Amino acid sequence: MPECLNCGSFVTEAYVRVFAPTEMESVRVCPNCEDKLRDGASIRQARSSRGN
């Protein structure tokens, strides 16, 4: 099962197919990550908490 390389959360294969770079088999950040987020083709530190 694919998982996020940042937080270890489960991600679906469809999510990996859409959001992971072609040479990677998993994503670098996912919606469950509170400290990082996608910014175009790269990732960056979150400026504020995204927690619930």
C-alpha cells in the first residue's frame, strides 16, 4: 500500500498517480500532513496549522 513519505498516512494508488512525480512510487506530502503542503510541483512548509 502506498503511504505518504512525510507523515506515513495511507494514500490511494489513484492519489499517487495524480500527485507523485513520475519517477516516484509514493507522494511526498498528502492532505493529512499538517506541517507541509504542495506548492505546484514542489512542497513547502505550511505557514499556519491545517489541523482540525
